Amino acid sequence: MSNTTVVPPRPIQFQKAMVFIDGTNLFHRLAGAKLRLNSIPGLYQHVAQGRQIVRAYLYTSAPHYEKAEQVHGKDVFKDVRVVLGDAIPRSGGNFKEKGVDALLVADLIYHAAAKNYDYAILISTDQDFARALKRVEDFGCRTADISIGARAPDLLRQSCDDLFEIDDKTLIEKGWASQL
């Protein structure tokens, strides 16, 4: 009989995580940096740190999503559920998004209240989500924010348990994005 020690798995491996992506915010950050996204899961897998990803949602409007598919390719959205808000036409062929952030917040809080996850990963630099992250913590969940290509605003920084700021150079080095 050998005296082998078995190391139990880390408890984090038994935790469930959900990802909530502010798609429009992400697309604007990438466009400003002239980057093409290669992998959405790459952005959040390392932050999950071994947690089981239950689901990943991306919130945007149809015009932004269609443009993103042209720039980034359809495959980049594989394994991500896309939730579309409204696009209100404006003059000059532009449009205004309506309800996109509200859809993200509703799902973020609903899934926390339903105990569908232990760890919420938000990908956004929009400080409007700060209060929603605090509400998620009221349900006993931990939170993380991934800020792409910019420093997260102070209110967002203070509202999450874990903060990950990923600059353009890191996106390219990790293979998550490439130059356009």
C-alpha cells in the first residue's frame, strides 16, 4: 500500500460563472484601437480561473451586431448568446440604442437571485453597471469586471470584487485580438 497524497480540487472549480458582455461598448473599444476580435471566450476564460462557465451573453442592437459580424467574423460569437435591444433610427442613417443596458442588468440580477451562478463576469467600461454589480453581491455572488482597452471608471472599480484591465497589447499577445 502506497502512501500517496491526493490533492483535492480547488473549491473554485465547483463554482459557476456567467459572463455578461456590453457588446456595443466592447465593439467601440476594439474599433478605436483598430483591433479585430479573435476570441470572445478568451477574454473571460482566464478571469473565470477554473470556474464552470454556465453561459455567456452579449448585449447589443442589431445594427451593431451586424457590423461586428462583418469586422470580427461570425465564428467569434460561437458559444455566446446574443441578446438584441432596440435600435431607434435617427437622421443621417445613424441610430440610438434603447434597452440594451437594461436587458443586461435584468439578466445579471435575475440569474444572481435565481442562484444560477456564483461569480458574475462583466465585460464593460460603463460605470452605469456599478450599482447592478452591488445588487448582485447582495445575493451572495462575487463579481468581476473586465475593462478592455481603457482604465475602468472609479465607480466601477469600487463596485466589483475583482478587476481586470486588458490593454490592446495584451489582447494581441494572448491571441484574443489582432490588428485590422
